[in-house]
Amino acid sequence: MRWMLPLSSMITRVFSAAVVGIDATEIEIEVNTGPGEPSIVVVGLPDTAVKESKDRVIAALSNSGYRWPRKRTTVNLAPADIKKQGPSFDLPIALGMIATDQEVELSRLSRCAVAGELALTGEVRPIKGALPLTLEARARGKKAVLLPLANVREAAVVQGIDVYGVKNLREAYEFLSKATELVPAIHAAENPESSAQVFDVDFSEVKGQHQVKRAIEVAVAGGHNLLLLGPPGSGKSMLAKRIPTIMPPMTLEEAIEITKIHSVCGLLRSGDSIVLQRPFRDPHHTISDIGLLGGTSNITPGEVSLAHHGVLFLDELPEFHRSTLEVLRQPLEDGKVVVTRASGTMTFPCAFMLVAAMNPCPCGYFGDPKRECRCSPGQVERYRQRISGPLLDRIDLHVEAPAVEYKDLSDRVPAESSASIRERILKAREIQNRRFAKSRKTSCNARMSHAQLKEHCRLDDSGNELLKRAMTDLNFSARSYDRILKVARTIADMAGSESIATNHLLEALSYRNLDRRLWS
């Protein structure tokens, strides 16, 4: 039997990347034409948006003055075991089709990664995940990336690779065929540590609440979690929203991590190259477990990851579903969240500072000396029982925010500014940076391991006796014991003390007995 030789065909390879979690994986797009009825088949585990790309690509090719191959065309997205999502493969598929139809070799394709969504007119639209895509291209040894013009500032953060922005399909093809030249974008990574921090709010606007401000300063200085408890109108939300104004500036490494997460979620503002300010996320209390942790069928980051290196503010804490609050336990301990769905398992970073606020009872006036509480004892108990003991144990400071007195509200003397508070916090953080210089995982006192706790939080005899009595009388858990020592270490750092003194320990204990008085 004599085998028939196949008709000549050509394979064009274009490199792109697929976002998996908050990172990217290189994808090789192979375009092959062969005998058969004119058709386009996309294989390689594409989702619906990728399958629909063939219709967008055909229209874009026609409206840009190009032909699509009038043969059976197979588009393979390799490796085939990684699910391909989104419209970012439109541009590389279209470029592969043009090169295959014209039977030309584009020399720049082999050293370039390409991504972009195509409009029917041939214009290139922005995509999600341009930053992780560029990082992956550099790691794979690519010399350049070809992206939508709107994504150039974001991708130009990455050093060591040329970033080219294109407006339309024709411009992209002419650049790859060397018919025209493009100028690479200038590296645009602004250092968050040296950039001017401009905020719309300031602590100087907060009247009174001196004890609460002190607790917030301690919490930020050590990266501790914080619970504010007080009646409506006492300024809990106002105080929480000003916490980012006193936090230390981010390092460039932290800023890139945050930018990757926001880029994948499509939250990076147009024209921004990098996130310069620490995130402040305040989800509504109706949020679901998936919305908080991340998930859905595509496994995208949730609010805890969007708050990475920043603040996660949960206002009206008892109003959240109890199951939603309970899923916070592991992220608070580990600084990461593992999300498992039918499509796979992803690990997202979530080293955030939790700030929560709540009323003491449903009406909000339990224990108020001037307003009468209308709640029955049973209502008060049920309201507080919505927050479990294990979750409370993971919150380092519990602070009462009383109603503001009239004399404080009418005081015309400006309160201390955020800049002044931040200076003291930076001094305490410098001490911690020197202490944990050899540890990559520990950035502040709140993140100390058990071994570090034993090394850096030693107490003298009087301190041990005081803590022993507190543990016995207030029935603290072992986790609370660790939290008290970490907060005491932060207070000592703020005082410039090498050792934890009795007054430091007493202040740390005062931030833990509120929940014992109110929940017992």
C-alpha cells in the first residue's frame, strides 16, 4: 500500500502567557494550515472567551486589510493541560494567522512574547495580568513583550526586558516583520519608599479619642490586628480609614506583589504603573466566603489577598456571616490562603493587618453612661456570640472607643497629624527591621515565629509573675499569651527599650482584657 504525501503546510509559533492565580505561565501558540474545508479550530483547553477569539480574529484581520488562511487552520495552545482563559490570546493568534497565510518567517517572534485583545476593527484593547505576563517573559529569556498601549506603563515596571505598546493589529505585524520600528517604553518603576505619600484624610481631623489613637499607633508599629468596640458615632470607621496614612511606605518588592494581584483582578487604574500606597479594603458585611478568600471557577484572589501588605477593614463585624468570619483563621495565622476548587488549587499571599469595628450590642448603647440600651440580655449575648473565641484570640488589641465628648468636638486646637505619628512608627519599624534582618519571612513583631518569640520577648521575674496572674485570673489562651508578648515587644520598641519592662507588659494586657470583660 502506498501512502499519500501530505500537501505542504506551514507552522507559525507565537509565544504568549496564561495567568494562573497571580502568576503567569508561558503558552506557545502554534498556527498550522492544511488541506480541508476552510475553518478555524482552537485546541489546547481553551475557555469560552478563547474559543470565541476566532470570530474576533477573522473580523479584525479583514478590517485591517489582511486575509485569514482559506484552509483548515488549527490553533494549538500548548501546554494543553493548562486552562487558557480570557481574550488576551487574540493578538498572537491573529499574528500567527497572517504569517502562516503569507508564508513568511517573522524573526522577532521567537524572542518576543505577545498578548492583547482585539476589537473587530483591529484595535488592540487592554488585558488583565500584563505585569505577571512580563515577569514570566523575562524569566523565560524573552527580550521583548508586545502589549496593548494601555498596559505599557504597568509592564514597564519590569527591568531587563523591552516593552512595546501597539494600537492595532497592523502596527503589531509591521513591527514584527521589521517594516516599521517602535520605541520601547522607559522603565517606569517609581520607588514607593521615596515617592510622596498624598492622602485625602489625616489623623489631625480626628477629635479626642487619645487612648484609641495610642492603640492604633501600637498596632501599626508592630503590624498587629485590632478590634475597635464602641457606640455608633464614636469614630471607629473614621479612625480605621486613616490607618494607611501612618503605615510605613512599601518597599519596591511589596509594591510589585500588590500590583500583580490588582493587575490580575483588573483593578489597576488606567495609566498607573505600580500601586504606591498600601491597600485599604473594606468589604460589605454581605460578602461571601468566596468573595473574601477568593475562588470562583477561575480561582481569582479575594479581598484578603487584595489587602496584602495593607489593611482589611471589617466594619460591623457581628453582621458578617459567621462562616465567613471563621474562614479568616488560617489567613490570619499563615499570611497566605489556599483555595481549592474543582479546577485546581491556588495559593495566594494575604499578609494583611485586620482592623475590625463593632457595637457592644445590637442597638449600640450597652454600657453607655448617657444613652439607655434597649437590648435584652439575651439579645446582647447572641449578638456577641456571632464572633467566636478563636477569632478573637487572633486579634491582638481590643480597644474601647467611647463616644466623643463635646469639649473635644469643639476644641479648635488641631490634633496630631498623621506625619508626626508615622515618624514614631518608622523608628519602631527600623528597630524591627534590624532585629529580623536575617529572616525573610518576618517583617514585624506580629509575624514572629515561636522561636523568635522566645528569643526576643524574654521577661524578668516580676514580668513573669504579672503575666502568670493575668493568665490565671482572665483565663487567657496560649495564643493570647503569644499575642500579649508580641504587643509588649512592640511597646518596648516604641519606647526604645531593649527589654520588656513591667509597664510595657501592663499596657499590652490592657489591650486584651476588654473582650474578657464583655464576653464573660
